[in-house]
Amino acid sequence: MLLLKNSNEKIYYYKINVYQTLFGDYLIQREYGGINNNNPTNTIKCYAESKKEALCKVLDIMVDKKQLGYLKVS
């Protein structure tokens, strides 16, 4: 999922991916930075026990980012 924000004539992105691991849990990977940068500013990883828990965490992240001005692209 990709979120974008336009601030001070710069465009920032926030990307959220969910992957199932080989052990049956889920990895939530968040990456953010400026759209013009070659590398992301930071990458954050956390794990969830179930798919439902992972989706709840993603929705919480999206609500927080929407309050900061990010808009969903895809």
C-alpha cells in the first residue's frame, strides 16, 4: 500500500507491505522517505501472530498517517 503527502513543495511517501513468513506469522514492513531520494529514510519491521492482527495493525498505521496528511495512492 502506498501513501503520499505533499508538504513544503516536497512529496513524501509511506509504503506498507505485509508478508507471510515461513513460520506462519506475518511481517509488516513500513518504509518512508522523500520521493526524490534514491534510498528510503527508514524501514521499520514488526511481526503479527495472525493475518487478522496484521491487518488491524496496518489499519491503525493508515489512520495515523491519514491524520498526518498522507493520502492513499494504491
